[in-house]
Amino acid sequence: MTQPTYYEKRNRKRLRVTRNRLKRLLPSTGTSLGPLSVLPDELIREILLRLPARSLLRFQSVCNSWRTLISSSQFAKDHVRSIAADPSFSHPRVVYHGFWFYRYKRFGDFSVQSLFENPSQPTEVVRFAGKSSHEIIGSCNGLLCLQDNVMGNCIMLWNPCIGLTSQPLEIRGFIGVCGFGYDHVNDEYKFVAVVDQKHKQEPLRFETRIYTFCPNSSKRIIQDTAFKRIIGDGKGVFVPGTATLNWIHWHGLVLSLDLVKETCSEFSLPLNLKAPENKSFVFPHLCMLKNCLAFCCSHEKTHWSVWLLKEYGMPQSWTRLATIHCHHSLLTGAALHPLYIRGNTLLMAVASTSKIVLYNLDDGRLEFPLLKPTPADVPMGLWFYIYHESLVSPSYRCLRSSSSQIWFIKP
């Protein structure tokens, strides 16, 4: 079949969309097929899947059929897949919170797009507040996993885009190493935690537990002692394409937990942190960049290096992305946390401060965008996380949800 010419494409009549229920038009018997007066349901669905979640929330009011489609759990899952296949369909956002031990109850949320396009202008921050102090454990498919450290060790899910939280999941014991991710094979969101548990007249006992978010939340214990020697803040980095959570082990290895098989494995980092020549390397940190596991490490008073793991689990595929030299506006020897890459620009946060940085990968130029309002009331700095807005509800698979846990603060 020959392809239509550019002229033929240009002269086709445009399709008209109506607000009534969309139906496929069939040709009448004995007559030639004329131009379609409406779009087929399948095409409407494909178009909607390529729109940002925030736009889809508004489009629910177009008609009843759109509301039913957009609010379905299957559409939410398919929308997440379309974003994963082409991230340009949805611009990511950054959310931050203060160090939990300072009882900071507010969250800040701002657009990555506005940060990159207008770095010289203050980026508007949307603020939220909760009834208690929450710490972000991780993000996945638009859901943020929060830990309440004040009202007991409780875990809940929050979707800032649709404004819903799940009912808290109680964790008995002190949570140390932990992580949050999605098992795409079994269609389950899971929380992993090493819990310190002390029984009466018994020594302190460590358990590595895997919780599944569902109406009757299940708990399974896995036998693995490697989690006792994790470096850093103890929060696992989720790599979606692999369904794994990843931590840095003190031996200088990546500890990987497969959420599908619920088994652990290890592979090496790009730098041997135990080698004598690398003793000056500090603040090792794992993150996600370009859908790959990434590693950042500070060479004290000299520079920071950023690496990408091009093929997951294959240490020979570690590739150096950037070498960032010290700058007078950065804390000497501080930890840099890479957050996101767009084009030739790397977005980073400086740990223990409220400062964010844009780094040009081509010429090494640094920019320091401002946030409005500036989160200046946090004495020990902020933690920043990247997430993509989605329609996935915290009431996923019949898990009860509530809108009263966290609320929007009006300017």
C-alpha cells in the first residue's frame, strides 16, 4: 500500500469531537464512506493517555463517558505505562520535606519544567501540611510513601496530584533500612523495612519485612543479614524497569532486592570505596537518572563524580556522566544529590541545606534557582524527591483512602 502524500494529508477534512457519548460510525450499505463526524472511542482513549495527569483531572468534567474512563484504575495504570514509555508526556515535579527529627509538618512541591525554563525567576512552590511530621521514603507511579515518626511507626501512601492518602499501615518496631516500590508482575505496591524489635526478656531482634499494600496488608519475613550494614540514609532507590530496590552496602557493593522474587543480589559500584586510593571519597549516594540507576560520590574538597549504570546489574556498564568541581557557593565536601536530567542540564540538591543547583554538563556552568516562598524556616535543610504526576489512587486494589491526612495550604 502506498503512503499518502503530504498534499493528501493536508487536504483531509478535520475530525470533529462532540461532547455526547462517542460511538464508532459504520458505513451505510451501498453508499460511500464519508468523513467521520466523531472520533472512535479507541482513538479518544489513546489521545487522553498522552496528556498530563493534571489536565486529565479537568477533562473528567467534559462528559460522563470521559469521567468513567479517566477515573478507572485500568486507565490510571495504562497512563503510567505511557509516561514510562515517553516521559515527555508528563513533566516531573519535585517534592521536599524537612529532616523529620525537627518535626517539620510541611511539604513543598514545584515544577521541574518551570525550574529549567526560567531559572533566573523564582519558581512557585505549592505547599501542603499534615497533621503530623512525615518523612518521604520513596516515590513510584505518582505515589509517595510516607512514614509518620511521631504517632508511632506508621506508613501511608499519598498522591499529591489527586490529593488522597491511604489509611496508615502500622509497623510494630523501629524502622531502620527501608524502601518502597512496585512489583509489576503481581501488580502490588510493596514496602520493605528492617525492623528492630525487642520482646520482654529477649535480646534486640532484627527482622527484614516485606509489606504489601492491600485491604488485608500482608507481612512476610525474609532471611537476609546484608541489610544490617547499609551506608547512607537507608532508603532504597527503586528502579522501575527492574522492579528492584537498591542500597549501598558498606563493602562498596550495591545491594539489590528483587520485589518480584523477593530475593537479594549484589554487584559492584564504579569505584572501590574500600581501596586505599579512594579513602577521600565520602557521601556515596544512589539515585535515578534517565531511567537508570545512578551513583554520586564526593571527593572531599576537590570534586563530585556522577555515574550511570547503563545496563542494570552489569558493573562493566557504569559510565561517568559528570565531574563537578568545587564552587564557592557550595559547601566544601557536602553531599550532592542528583535529581533529574533534561537535555544537557543536571538538577541537583545540596544535602543539609535548602539549596538546589542546575549544572550544565557541557561547560560546567552552575546556576542556583530560587524557590518562592523560600523554605528558610528549616534549620537543618531539606530532602528533595522527584515524582511524576499520575492518576493512581492510594486506594489501589480496594485499600481504603482518606483526604484528611494532608491538605493544601492556600497562599
